Amino acid sequence: DLQTLIATKSSKICRAAGKGAVMEFGLRRAQAPDAGIYGARAAIIGGCSSTSNVVTGKNFDVPVAGTMAHSWIMDFPSEYEAFKAYSESYPDNCLLLVDTYDTLRSGVPNAIKVFKELKAKGHKPKGIRLDSGDFAYLSKKSRKMLDEAGFQDALICVSGDLDERLISSLLQQGAKIDLWGVGTKLITSEDLPALGGVYKLAAVVNKDGTLTPKIKLSDNSEKTTNPSFKNVYRLYDKDSGMAIADLITLRGEKVDESKPLTIFHPIETWKKHTVENFYAEELLKPIVQKGKLVYEFPALLKVKAFSLAQKEKFWEEYLRLDMPQTYKVDLSNELHALKTGMIDAIRSANEKKDK
């Protein structure tokens, strides 16, 4: 559940950032070491370009990135001396944190001074990082100062309680930001810290190999389960190639692409929709069969590439931040009939008990 939440949050954040790269900075705010490692993995799947978690980088062969800390700067007699020492260690990857004392009066001017020294030695400075204050205002002012000093290629990175909505707002305000370091609200999936996904018994395999479907009714309709073993298909429009809906079927049920297909809402079972001119793609893959692993797990960057490619097949209306259109995840006719039939049978039996 945790990685699903974080990958989803990462996807929203990266989409809001547009062309700007998003770095995962959440290790120190993760609820446990493993949560930090696998949370960073999920953030990469969702679209982050890199992580500050070097264990994740090593274990999953993904890019790592980070900048200097405030403690480094505070340990030196002056900000300039801290910047200079850092630049000597990382002359070709020098990204300086400029908000320790005063961003515009001290941090950016000292960064420019060190950048000029690096440039004179044949090195190309990386940029600066803002970690506090009004990012829209400070990024515009910093960009102007860097440009006037001849460092038009210097990047501006920001970090500090960022999420998709703040990033979207900053870009709408014309903020001059190239890189985003996102930690707390990503690694904790702050706005949705728990996923309501649970395993429920769907069927019982009898001694003779036959299957007995099972269903749980509930006083809350959304908690009523879907019976029997199932499969999942994604339906695409043949003309546009864009996703129309996901279809949950009974296992072994075939989807006929040659004729219109009626699909049913999983909760409000009286609602239905007819799909035409479509093709179906099976989504589920066997991982373990008869106790043996039968699947070769792809490298993490391949998983990320697959995730990004799949998102391109969804219309903007499903992905927008505000009031997104609900994407259909519906039931096939056979599964719908089984579910409603079992519900009716159980209710009928209970009514007889009341008489």
C-alpha cells in the first residue's frame, strides 16, 4: 500500500512540475529506514528523476542527487568560505544552498563570487538552491542576479514542503525554477497516508477442484466484494489509442472486441455503459505459480518508463489536479450477473428467516 501511495503522489508532483526535474528528498522524514528506501523506489516509478537516498540508488541502480546542508555552511567562519570549500570539492557539480543567512543580500552574491572563481579555472557551476521564503519572488530575483553576472545556465533548485499544488501555483506565478527537491509530503503521502486496499476472500477451491464463489455483503455498498477469481483488462479506443475503461471479468472469460460491450458500475450496479470500437489488453501477469517464481522483474528504470508510457494513454481530463473526471473500472456482464445474483439470493434467504 505504501509504495502505491507514494508512486501516485510522485506522479502528481512530477506532472505538476512539467519539464522541471523532481528529486526525491524524503529519507529523513520517512517513518522507518525501509520506508525511506522503498518509498524512494516508488517515487522513481512515479516520475522522479533521482533520489537523495544512496541505498536506493545502489540497490536499484538509479541516479542519486543532493546538495549541501545548512550545517556545512554554519560550520565555517563565513558563508563565502563554506561555498569556496565546497566548490573545491565539487568544482563541476557545484550547487550552493543560499538561504542560510540572507538569500538575496548574502547567499546569491557569495554564490556568484564563487561561480566566477570556478569559471576562471575552466569549470561550469551547477546552480543554487532555495530552501525557504517566497519561492516565486526569490527565484525571479535570483535568476535576474545570476543572468546579469553571466550565469544564464545556472540552475535554480527549490526545496521545502513542496507538493503538486504548491509547485503548480509557483509555476502559474512565473517562478524561475528548474529543479524541485521534494521530501516530506512525498515520502509520507501526506494528503492520503493510508490506502483502503485490502485482501478479501473471493472463492473457495473444493477438494474436487471446483470453485465456489464467495461474496461479503455490507451495510456500506462500497464494501460489498466482487465474487470469484477474476482478471482485469484495459479497453482502448481503436482510433485514438487512448484508454476508455478498465474491465474486471471472471477468470477465463473472454472479451469479444468484434461487437459492442456493455460494462457495469461495480457499486451502483444499475449503472451501465456500452463501449464500441475498442481493443482489450490483459493487465494481470502471473508472478508465482505452484509456489515457483515465473516472472522476471524488470530494472527499476524500465518500470518507470513503462509507468510514464501508460500515463500517456489517459486523457488530460482524468489526470488534472482539480475535479478530475472519474475513470471507469467496471464489471463484465458475467461478473455483474454473478454478483447481483448472489446478492439477491442472500437477501432472499434472509427475508425468509424473518417470516
